[in-house]
Amino acid sequence: MKALIKKQKGYDQMELVSIPSPPVSGKLVKIRVAYAGICGTDIHTFEGVYPGNTPPVVLGHEFSGEVVDIGDGVTSVKIGDCVTSETTFETCGTCESCLNQEYNLCSGRKGLGTQTNGGFAEYVLSREESVHILPEGVSLLSAALTEPLACCVHGALEKTTLQPGDVAAVFGPGPIGLLMSRLLISQGVQVILAGVTKDEPRFKLAGSLGVAHIVDQQKEHLPRYVKELTGGKGVNKVFECSGVVQALNTGMQIAAKKADVVQLGIFKEQFNMIDTSLFFSREIRLVGSRTQKPSSWRISLDLMRRGAVCPEKIVTGIVSLDDWREGFKRVQNCTDVKIVIQM
């Protein structure tokens, strides 16, 4: 089968190759991939700056497809089911995080597309526990983006609480920021989406998703905008989805007293300058939100089933596996919001 492999550490070192189709056994499920999304971490892996990747490995952790074979221990999934899969492939199974089904925090976790072969291939293996059958009405294209939506669900609905009427600031109109904005709107939250001038095409897409307050920080003063909108109180929630340290500092500046500031973006540097006086003096709660867990996926699929969030609306380009370099280049150059590979 065709598969896109990161061969070794370093810049690029990627190649579309032919490898044997994986056999199933035990509680493993074999999925014929329909769509696989290109994530920012895939780009970081291509550039050789993502430490979590352990080559040689097939990339791709956002995907959907059809079950074509199952191991003899599988009981909840059958051949022909349309599915998506969590990224967790292996855990230690004994730590406190595993016992609480918080696999994102297991130190022994291995993930699809990072430590074990993922979805940039014709077929992928997943463990039965990680596979989710698609609800009626959820397309394979939307289902391929369940993982980024689940990251948003984890950050917004599991790491903090929302109330209808809350005002939230979202930094970064990329795939996570756009899905986060739509998720918040579905919960009755008023959203302020912040970005910069080069994000103009993404701002238009955000408007089509129902975002009413969009701020280009290179043209408007965000703290003043927030002050006027909230009567000087500040926003109840901040979701940092851009991976830019200054955005986190600005987020704390516009946050109300006792607000939650949730970091989903991954910063390039391990150590960063953060204005600690801001969250100290206002008793702001600074919250880390690391990827997702099983409950995040169940909630995400239900949101899609109800039509509250439709991830395929952020897809701006589809390429074939043969044209993966074109897809990666378009993501790197920010000419598209979300590129999906169709197998």
C-alpha cells in the first residue's frame, strides 16, 4: 500500500513509499482511509522541529474511513462501519491517567502518526477502544477532523466551564481557532476572534461560521475593543490557539478578574516570557489543555450529529496522497486554512 513516511529526524526526510498492508489481530481494527487532515504538527514534523515524532513512521493522526477487517477479539466494530479514530494507539494501562481514561496524560502513551503508523496511508490500524462509529448524518470529510474538534472540546468544555452569555476571546484564526469559535458559539458564548492582517481570508471564513466580533490586531487596539464591548470588565474566557507567546500575554491583559485563560497552542520555545503580574493580580487561572481524551471524542461526534459544529466547513483544499507535497506547501505558506488528503 502507499504510505507517507517520515524516514528520519531532520528537515523533510519524507517519502511516499510502498509498504505491506498491516495485518489485524486481537483487538485491532483495520481501516481503509478515506480522508486525512494535514495538521500543524505534521508541518512541524516535516520541518524537523517536532520532538514527539519517532521515525521511521507513517504520519497522519486526523482521519476517517471504512472498517475492512477486524481482529478476533473485536466486538463493538464490524466490517463496513464508517469510523474515525482517536490518536491513542498504546498506553501503559496502569497509571492514574489511564485508569481515569485520560490517555493524553499517560507517560507511556504511543500515538498514531507520531510513534506508530498513522493515517497518511491507504490503510491504518487502530485499537478497538479508540475507534468511533460515525453517527448518522456525519460525513467522512467532517469525521476526519474529529481530532482537532476534540482538542477544542477538551479545552472549552472539559478544562473550564462555559455559561450562555459569556464573552470569550480566541487567538488565532487557524483550524483550531475557527473550530473553537464555532464550538463556543454553539454554547451561547459571544466570541471575539483575534488575528493579524495576513489572516484576512480566514476572517471571512470565520464570519461565515457566525463569528460576530473579528479583530485585526494590526489595525485595531484589541484591549480597547474588549473594554468597550464588555463595559470595562474584560472577557470571561481566553483560548490561546495561535502558539504565539504575545497572544497569551495579550489574552491575560484583556481577561476579567478570575477569568480562565486556556492554552491550546504549542509555543516554539520551551521557556517563554509571560507577564505573571497579570494573572497574579487578577487571580486569573492559567490552564493547560493537552490534546484530547475519549470523552472529548464522544462529545465532538454528538456536536456534529446535532449540526452544532460542521468541521468540513473549514476545509479549503483537498489533494491526493500523490500530491502531498503540494498540500504541505499550501499549509506552510498559509494559503489555505485546512488541507485534507483524500485517499
